[in-house]
Amino acid sequence: MSTAQGGDARKSTQPRVKDLQPASNDERLHRVFKSNDGIAAAMSEDLCARRSRTSYDYLVGAGDAASGSNDGAHFIYHSNRKPTGGRSLDYLDGDQNRTASAPYTRDDHGHYPPCLNFESDSDERLLDHQIRMLEAKKAAATSRKFTNSGPVGLLAFGLTTILLNLHNTGRFPLSTVVVGMGICLGGGAQFVVGLLEWVRGNAFAYVAFTSYGAFWLSLVCVWTLPNTAAGTSVIVEPATGYFVGVYLLMWGIFSFVMLLCTIRMNVAIFLVFLTVTLLFLMLGCSSMANSAAGLRAAGYEGIVCGSLALYLAFAEILNEAWDRTILPVIPMTQLLDWLSSRTQKSTGGSVG
């Protein structure tokens, strides 16, 4: 090797002063995009598009899955597929009314334009949010997945409610079928589902299932304890019809509070708690007034309540199994948008 060639080799290995100059943020971004087309496409979609997995858990409020925990799974609340009409299929997401971002394409020179203005505080916060979202998705990929136990609780609630209210209509006696379902399914299964929802961090489902599971267990005790207490104990006496009515009205008040929570969820779960609130109020008033006709009317209303709970359970099972909306539950935001559009049309028609 000649001296000139050796000098050229040493010269080529020395870093140039230009390379040591700090590159601007835009230059860094262009350099990353130019280095690998696959990485550029992935980063552009993650940073500029709204993508994630669809959740079919209809027992959580809008945005609940994105707050209250550091678990990465709580950050995943968007749809992987491009939604029809630019809307998110996740109708439990607080940002579901936001349309999808425009496609991120290259310019005339084949480069990806910068999607963020680094001199803007809002864009810096957006970039920080997107970085945390990517880190959360990576953590969620390796984290433990908890199965949605809500359908089991809804099935337990719906089946037991229908059987009890078939008795309330006067067509069937209060047999061991209702008592057995009340202990095993309405009480035991619902209570266990509530504990599982507590593990998942779903406060609403935890309160609802554990409370109604305890209700069924207590109702069975109200039915069965007089068989051992009457005539043998002077402390525990069988409950009067009026006091049973007070007991049911208290559960009606509790159901009304839970009904207020469902306003931010979907129409299906709202109708379930609306009918269960009316059921408790009708049963309570009928028991206090000793009205057989009111009890029969409450029985038919309770069948509707149980059927709605079964519909919601089947919606969660089928929609998750097929990964598409087979049984709609109609998010409240969509209902409000529809009502708002109807109001605007009627107002515009009256003005014209």
C-alpha cells in the first residue's frame, strides 16, 4: 500500500466536522425515515394514525380503560381496523367522535414530511403522549391478559331474573328451581364475577355484580329462614309483606344510582338498569300494598329486564368471538348525535 493510499484511508476514517454538527429535529426525523422504509411506515402509523384493538367490554364507561392504572393494557382502546366513515369502532372511547387522521404519505422527493412541529408545546405534548402509548402497547404485549367475565354475570342476572318473574306472573309456583338458581347462579356466580371484575379494575361491574349477587343470596335467605325460624325462635320472625316491600324499595334506590352511571356507556346497559330499577320499585310497591295485580305486572316487566340482560351478554360473546358488531348496543354518543341531528333538521324545517 502506498503512502498516499494510507493517508487517504486514515483521512476517510476520521470523522468530518460537518458530521459532528448537531442535527435539527426535522433532519433527525428525515434521517430515521430514510434509513428503513419499514420502520418509517410503522412509526408514521403509530405517531399519526389512530389504531388499536377493539374492546367488546360494554360494562365500562367512556375513557375508563385509559385512566386509573399504569398497566399498559389500559392504554389500548382504539380499533385496529380502519373504521367505516372515519369513526372509531370503540364506542367506549372518550374520543370516539374524533375522525381518523389523514393518511401519512411521502412528498415528491420520496421523503416523509414531519408530522410534528417541535417548536409547538402542544405538538411536544402530543409526541410525549404517543411515545407513552407505544411503550404501553409494548408492555401490554407481554403483560397478563384478563378475560372479560362480564357476560357470565349478565347471564346469571338475566336467567335468574326471568325465572323469578315467571313466578311473579302467577304462572309457576315458587319452586326449588328458582331457589336453586338464586343460590348458585344469581348469587354465587354473580358474586364471583364481581370479584373478578375487581381484579380487572372495573369498578362499575364490580359493584353491580357483587351487590346483585348478595341480593340474590339475601332474597333466598328471606324465603328459607322462616321455615326454621317460625315457631322455634322468638328473635327471628318471618318478614311481613310490607317490610319486604321496604327491602325491595331500598334495592330500587341502589339500582337508580347505578342507572345514573350507565348514562355514559351504551343504550343496552342503560335499558337493563332502567328496567331493573322499575322492577324493584314495582315489586316494592306491590308488596307494601299487597297487590296481586301489581305483582303480576312487575313479573312481566321483570321478564323484559332479564331478556335485555341476556341480549347484552350475547352481544359481548358474539361480537368478541366474530370480532365485529353482530348485536349492536348503540353507544350513548351515537344516540346523542342522532337526536341532535333530528333536532337540527326539525329546527331547520320549521324555520324554512
